[in-house]
Amino acid sequence: QLEMMAFFLLELCMTEYCMVRYCPSHLAAAAVYTAALTLHRNWTPALQHHSGYTEMQLRSLSCSVYDFP
């Protein structure tokens, strides 16, 4: 479920011109973070280690991803 939701969120990001300013790794991590929160999961130390982004670094972009119509 997490993987499919993250892919769906990334597809939404690809249709928005305002998202081109973010690097792909940041968008991918924000999509996984947003999907995890939506599915009531936590941003674990393993996810932070493998993505290279902390929860604080992903919050603002996650809000932008979540607010798409």
C-alpha cells in the first residue's frame, strides 16, 4: 500500500509545474513520507537513513503534495 500510494503521489507531482524546482530525491522522499502519514505509519530512522531526509526537511513539501486538488 505504501509503495502504491507513494507512486500515485509522485504522479500527481509530475503534473504540477511548481514541483520542478525540487530535486527528484526530495520529491520521492516527500511522497513516501506523505504516504506513510496517510496510512498511519511513522517516519522511521531506517527511512530517514535511506532517503537522506529528516522529517523536518520533508514537512513543508509534504503539505504541498497533500494539498493538490
